Amino acid sequence: MKRPELCHALPPALLLAMLLGAAPALANDSASPAAEPRGETHGPVERPARSTPAPGDATRRLLEQQRAGHYASPNDQWLSGDVQREVYRRYVNSFSRPIPERFIDDGFSN
């Protein structure tokens, strides 16, 4: 069985309404500045002034989003009891060593 073409499957009144509804949008498209020939200038282009964010603004904004939970997963995330105990043990043991004055990376180099 052959599939009917889309224009044959739509009632003529609906097809006409769709075409008439798209006509203004198509007419505005041809009058857009992108349709003007390139190379012609109509004077200087004024660009809106950009305000430079203060140092730390982005960090403060991201930390606030994290605090507020804007990007938090809706799914519960959990670790098994054994894994939780091991993570906590490593965390506590990390305080048993002094913080070095400098970080010297001698290993894992290319």
C-alpha cells in the first residue's frame, strides 16, 4: 500500500490556513538586514557598553547556586555503609600528616 503524500492527506482548508499563516513570516524574512547586500555601510555601528564583572562575581554566583541546590540531582545518591566508613576513615587520617610547604611533583611525569 502506498503512503499518501502530506499535501494530499491534509484538508484543503487546513493547508490554505497554514500557508496564509506562514506568509507574513516569509515576507518579513526578505526585508531583514541579512538580505541586504554585503559591503554597504550605513554609518558606525553602536554596540551596547559591556560592564566588566568584578573579580569573584562568577565564583560567588556559582557558590550561591550550589548552596541553593539549583543544579542538584533529584535522585538520591548514596554509598553503602562500608564505603561511607572507608571515606570517613581516609578523611580523618588525612589530618594526621602535616601540610607540606611546597608541592613537588616528581612522579607520573611524561
